[in-house]
Amino acid sequence: MAREPIPAGPTVLLAGPTPDKGEPVPSWRPTALDLITAQWTGSEQLTFLTPESRGGVRAER
């Protein structure tokens, strides 16, 4: 999640449009995370990098 340490190992950056604080809509990232996790067959834990903050907190512009 944004502003958190990045662990070592395989990572996927979930780049793309981020919901705006002024026009809140559900994020597409949780669904993407579930779909990718279901396909992951690697031996190491997969880390997802996202520009969104934990708990749905949105930064001011």
C-alpha cells in the first residue's frame, strides 16, 4: 500500500486509474488482486504494490 515499506521478492505494480477523493467510486484493485492471487503458482509470496493507501484513506491533492 502507499507509503509502506516494499518487501523483497516478486512484486506486481497495480498501476492505473485511482479513484478520486472528490468523486469516490469503488477501487478496481481488490478484484485484480484476487484474480492475480488465484493464478499465482510461484514458490515465494507475491507482493502487490498499489498507489492507494490502506483503509481507503485518500491523500489530498
